[in-house]
Amino acid sequence: MPLYEPSIQIVYENRGTSTTRVVRYSVDSAFMTSTDAFSFTLYEEDLSLVRDLELEPVAIYIDGNLQLRGRIEVTEVGRGPGFSVVCQGRDYIADLVECHVDPALSVSTNMTIEQIVKQAAKPVGIASVSFDASLWRNVRAGVDISTTLGVQSFKSTPAKDYKTNPGEGIYQFLSKICARFGCTLQPTTERNIALLCAPDYVQEAAYSVTRSFASPQSAKNNVIAASAKRNYSKFPTVVLVSGKTGGSGTSRKTISATSYKKGVAKAAFAPGSILEGVKLMDNSTAGTGATSITTTPTVTGSDNIQETIYALLPEGVPIFPQRILPSVDYVPTEGVLYRLFYVKDDLSKDLNQLMNVGARAAAERLKDCLQYEIQFRGHKDPETGRTYSADTIINVADEICDVYEPLWVERVTHEYEPGSGPTTKMTCWRPGSFGIGANT
């Protein structure tokens, strides 16, 4: 059986040994997926080297750069050619996914999210928490990527009295808290450190791609294929968020985050338009009373959601920029888009947490306005020398797909197949359309 030399190294951390005798592999890293996954096929002439690999902690290096630390969870002998062994597993965050929260865990009112993570995840070996995503991103990329993103505001905010549920995984418990603080729980390249962060949209572009009808220009970027999908099937025009902002006896407050396209919304209410003379009632905030509007409405809520809707709305599409109550008079909607997206969350402890949940929920509908996928030969950008990594920015100038903007890389999959060599697949979205946190 021919032995290929892919640019991957598997380090067995308990055994203190390593191997490069890998005949195929896939290492998948996605920012919005709980764990990174890997699969590789080993071929060793000495079969004792591939025995008892189940639950072995491993470190995986791509092109000499550490990508993840995880654990082999599944092995299969006989599926591949000869005496090869297929190994599958996930990064060490999988331990948090599979391990339930101990019911003895107690979260006090004054504990920060950092303290809660360390307390809940301590049984699976998490000793500290990092808030510096750039540090770990640079390890994976191999070449530093500069950013102006400072320390996140959620670092020292009290987390208040969140309760665990019986049978709830550590990751599940921590994720619901992270969602309300506007961050996510991510792995680092050190097994005992967890990362709390939001997507970094202000970092420098780590790589660029130019794709045109002239094939030599595309070939220069090592591009194999690329596609752009624009999906507006779930696009909202008004986002309504409600929840209890205090204890069980506190009255509900509803926050309406609305947005409009400059010139379009005003034109919809202008003389001669189909909405001339129409009055909409805005009671989006409880206790403030109703307000009649005939022009641009007063916006209440998150600038993040408003600006995202504004930026993603196609040119020339008229929308209703304000909530329309069922009790209002008939409003002609022909040719005008109105879509209310309602999010209810009673676990949020204050208004900011509520808006963080709303921003994340809205992002799930807004992000699909542009999904760009691209596949490269190799695992490194030919110009910058950086290994392709998630939570990075790529400058795209794609004449074929009509994409000319920087995009945020959410998923990266490094693969090697005999006959085709090493390749890298990327899934990219617009920065901000994947907004996490109302203040990011």
C-alpha cells in the first residue's frame, strides 16, 4: 500500500509519541458548532501502534501549526485498505458536552461568568478562562493576525442566579449563560483553558481571494471551486424581544428593535404612496403608552440588529419599518414586505441580556442573506503563509459569484484524500450578519 505524506501530525499525549503515517484525514473546525471534529486513517506496519487508541488524548498539527486538542472516541478496523485503522473524535470541549453538571453546583448572585465556567468545568480539567481569541487564532494560523478588538465587556459582569437542570450537560448549561452575555464558549489550543469570546469582525484580513472569468487569475489563488448562496426566505423587517427582566413578580417589558432602508421607509409613508395617512400604533415598551407615527418611527432596542437589517436589505425593497398591531386599521401591504420576528426569553436577568438573546436569534435568520463557500488546494494561503482557520476574515473579489467584500470565516475543514492531495473548505458569512451580542 503506498504511503502518502500529508501535512498532518498526530501526537498521542498520554503515550508521548506521534505519527505522520496518515493516509487520509478531515479536521473540521466551526465557530458556531459546540465541538471541532476530526477523522483520520492510520496505516502502521507495526499493528501494536494502533491498538487501544480509544479515548487517547491527541494533539493535531496541520502544516506544523497546532489546530486542536481532543480525544479519539471511535476506532474502526477493516473499513480501510489493508491494516489501516480509522479514528474519529472531537476536541476537548466534547468532555463538557458529555459530562452532566453536578447538582451540587451553586451559582451565587455575585459570581462572574468566568467564575461560573471555572466552577462548572473544573471536574473535566478546565483550570482557567481566556478572553483573548487572537492569541489562540494566531497559534492555529501560524502567522499573527492583528485586531483592534479589546477585552470583551462580559468579562466581569455578574451572572446572577442561574440554576442547573437535572441531566443538563456542562456545555449546555454554560452556553445558555453565554448566549445572554453575548459570547460563546470555544476551545483553545491548551486542554485546561476555555475561551469566552464573540466573533472578531474588526481583525485584519488574514487572506484574500480573487476569482474571475479569466482562469489564470483564479488558479493563482489555488481555488478549486466557490459558490455564493443568497437566501431571503426568513428575512425579518421587525424584531420583537420580550421576557421577564427581574424576578417572578416583575412586570414584563417588551423591546422592539426595528430597522429601515434609508429613503424606502420614508417613501412608504409619503404622499401618494399606498401608506399615505396610515397611522401605526407603537406600544413596544410596556408602561410608556401608545404613540402614533406617520413618518420614520422612533427606534427602541439594539443598534446591532437595526444596522444589520439596514445593511442586508436589498436595494429598492420597501418594508414596514415598525410593528403593526392586530388592532390597527387595515394596512395595504401589496408590494411592501412586513415580517415580524418574535423572540421570548424569560431566563434573561436584565435588558442587556435580553437583547443579546434577540441579536443571536435574529442572526440565525439574517446570516443566510449571503453564504459563501470556497475550496482551496492546500492548507495555507499562498501569499500570507497563514494556515486557514475559523474566526478569521477573508477579502473576496469574486467576479463569478458577484461577491466583493470581506467575509467572516465561520467553518474551516482541512482534508486529505489519496489522489487529490490536501484541500481546505471554507464557509463564510458577512461580518455582523452573524452578530452575537447586542453590543458587538
